[in-house]
Amino acid sequence: MKCPVCGYAESKVIDSRPTEEGTSIRRRRECLSCQNRFTTYETIESLPLLVVKKDKTREEFDKEKLLRGMISACSKRNVSLEQLQKIASQIESELQNSLTREIPSSYIGVLVMDKLKELDEVAYVRFASVYREFKDLDTFMQELEKLRSDKSNFSPYDQ
């Protein structure tokens, strides 16, 4: 780290502490040449996640866009914004921790549907109807029957 006063490349860290937001580390440094003190901030470098859409175009992952889709699916349902934000953060974290930087939108859709299915079945069906682009009533009914059969096959002893 170069000293902002004399340009010397060597400094020592005097104090280190997290910022109030907890997203970076504040370091107080002293130049080994002129003894000038200055502050630096260290942050985690996050590589952008790219979403590969159905038409093969790519766009940067947008957690807010994901959240808006879930909010729409949960309209007039007993699901809090905090629950949806938590799901969005869980999905973002899972994607960030994956080994790939390009994620198919279909994979993200499946993650959202899995989370919504656990949270609210009506919201799940709403999201699935848009995501899977149900073409007619039959495909919609098939999804409902699948949901009903999954629920009837549930046993408390399976857990």
C-alpha cells in the first residue's frame, strides 16, 4: 500500500476493525518512511454472477429482481417481506458459493419454486404458472395434482 503523502510502498497496520455495516475491514496504517498515518478499507471481492436466460443471453444476477418475482407470487398471501428477503438471500448465497459464475435461469427458477413450495403452496403455484409458462388448463391441473400427491405422500415418520 503506497503512502498517499510520500508514495513509499511499505506501511504497517496499527489498528484493524470491522466497519459498522460489517461489510469491510477498516485498517489504520503508518508509513515506514515518513510516519504519516492513513486509513484503508479491505472488502471481499465478489465476482459477478451471470444468469443465462432461455434465449442464451446473459445478464447480471439481480437479487431485487428475484425478490420482486416472489413478492408478486405472494400477493395477498400471509407471507412477510422478511421471509421473502431471507429466501432471496439464501438463494443468492447458494449461487455465490457455487463453482460456476454463469447460472441458467432455469436453475434459479427451480430454487425459488422449492423455497416457495415449503413456504406457501398458493404462491408456489402462482410462481410456477409464470415460470413454467403453462400453456393451458391441463398443464396447470397437472401441476396442482402433482402438488396434491406430494402432500398426500407426506408422512411425519419420513423426517
